[in-house]
Amino acid sequence: MKAIVFERNGGLEVLQYREIEDPKPGPNEVVLKVKASACNFNDVWARRGLPGVKIIMPHISGSDAAGVVVDRGSEVHDVSIGDEVVVHCGIACRHCYYCTRGEEFFCHDFKIWGFQTGPLDGAHAEYCKVPAVNVLAKPHNLTWEQAASMPLVLVTVWRMLVSRAKIQAGDFVLVWGAGGGLGVMAVQIAKLFNARAIAVASSDEKLDLARKLGAEFLLNRKRDDIFQEVRRVTDGKRADIVFEHTGADTWPVSMQCLKWGGTIVTCGATSGFDAHMDIRLLWNKQQNYLGSHLGNKGELIEAMRFVEQGHIKPVVDRVMPLRELAQAQELMENNIVAGKIVMLPAK
Ligand code: NDP
């Protein structure tokens, strides 16, 4: 099969479109013919290399795939050849104390498929293999491209806002990167809960997208003073929830924008990990700082119900042939993607 493979960390030049052997399923795995795969920022981190994260070489990135089951291992009984599925990318042992409490993120074996797993698994290929427990039915109302674009960002944001931050009707939710992969989901989930999204983005095009998805207030971070604007639109109250993933550059403003007793929830640090924090705010204002990582399959199933009912919609910026993955990553690194880029393997 054809796949995008890299054998060392580096720039875009390490990505090679080449022929490798087709995957064979282990006893508990299924093989999918990939109809579409989606790009996530994790793909970029895997390629560049990330301190403290082991990237197994040779590596195929990609943690979102939609496809058809074409082979299954001897122990797989509840997934059939021909099933149309998407992938939940959280891999854990499923047997330990944490897994059986539904907290597989704390499992010693927890990994994100297509990011920390390997060698040579991941979605950016013609075929991929995953544990059978990690697939779920593709929503009928979505195309292959739309279906591939959703699971990772959807489950991450669902966990951040619903499970962790416990979003409520009427909450002001400050959403950084509101036109990005996570951001377009955050705006829609805020709307779903009758919360009031304050969308931040670097261009009016992305803000227009956020408006169409339900954002009530639009702030251009190149032009507006975010703190002053948040104070203005909330009548001085500030945000109940700050949706963070942007990191060092935005963290001090996120803290300023948070109300007394409010919650910052974060899952990432695109602009850097080393953020300054005045811990006096933590106790004086009795604020909550929450970390969040991916989401479990149950949370994805919960969120997918709203996708099937049309309340949360996929946002596909563009569809590109798989061999152009390097160009797709370049667009992501240049921060000009609104929603998701989806890759199609050759027919
Ligand atoms: P995208 O590239 O789709 O979007 C990121 C957005 O961040 C952009 O739209 C951009 O918006 C904004 N941004 C980038 N740099 C800055 C900056 N310096 N200041 C303010 N805003 C900035 O990425 P994703 O939404 O897919 O992912 C975002 C981050 O979350 C990544 O670091 C990713 O690794 C992490 N992540 C973590 C997960 C987890 O489970 N822990 C899961 C998924 C993602 P604009 O420039 O328009 O303001």
C-alpha cells in the first residue's frame, strides 16, 4: 500500500510518500481501507519531535480515519467485514484499575493512536489497523471526508467543556483559536449548551466562520485588546470558562479574562509550554485550572449523537490527496486553516 512515512524527526522534507507492506491484524485488531484521514496538530508535533514523547520510527502519523473494515483478527466478534467506521484514537490496556474506572488516560499504557503508537500504524495510508474496540459506526449523515474530520477534535472538546469544565447555559466561554480544529467544535458545543461563545481568531474570515457556527462575540486578536473586549462584552464580569490550547502567548491574558471562581481548561500549548502564572489569582479569585487530554470512547459516542442529529457539524477547510500531506502540514504551520484538512488516499 501507499502511505506517508517518516524515519526521523525534522522538517516537511522527512515525509515520504512510498510503498510499504499492507497491515495484518493482530488477534484483537481490525484493518480498515481508509476512505479519508484528517490532519491534526499532533501530526506536526510527531514529525518535529516533542520532548518527553517517544515517536516510534518508522512512523505513519494520523489519528483520525474513516473507512471500511476489510480484515479482522481471530478474537474480533463484534465488528464485521464491510462495517463503515471511524476511529477513537485513545489506546489503553482496558484491564487496569484506571481503565476499568473509565479513566484510561491514567493507564500506564495510554497512547494516542497514530501519534505515540507504531511502527507504521496511523491513518495517513491506504490501509490502517487499530484495536477493534477503538472503532465505532460512521454517522450515516456524514460523507467520508466529514466523518474523518471529527472524532479527535470532537471528543477532546467534549471532554474539556462538558466533562471537565461542566459548561452551563448562560456561561461566557472565551474560545482561543475559534477557527481552528478544536475551536470550531468549542463554539458549536458552547452553542449547544446555550452558553455564549466569545470567539478569538487572527482573521476576519475565521471569525465569520465562528459567527456562522454560533459564536455571539467576535474578537480579532491582531486588532482587539482581548482583555478589554472580554470585560466589555461580559459587563465587567469576565469569562466563566476560558478554552485554552494556545499556551504561553495567551496564558497571561486567559488568566486576566477569567472571572472570580471561573475555570480555565487546557489541552495544549501551540505557542509554547512555558507560561507565566501569578498564583495569587488562584487563591484570591478561587479559580479552577483544569488539564484535559483527549476523551474516552463513551464521551465520543455521547458527542456523536449530536452530530447525527445535526446539532454539531463537521468543518472541512479542504480535501487534498494523501501524497500532498507535506503541503497540508505547511498550511497548518502557517496557521491559515479554518477547520480541518482531510486527506484522500489514491482510489
Ligand atoms: P489548529 O492548528 O487547527 O488550530 C489552532 C489555532 O490556534 C489556530 O486556528 C490559531 O488561531 C490559534 N493560534 C495559533 N497560535 C496562536 C497564538 N500564538 N496565539 C493565539 N492563538 C493562536 O490546531 P488544533 O485546534 O487541532 O489543536 C490546537 C492545539 O491543541 C495543538 O497544540 C494540539 O496539539 C493540541 N491538542 C491537544 C489534544 C489533547 O488531547 N491534549 C487534542 C487535540 C489538540 P488564530 O491564529 O486564528 O487566532
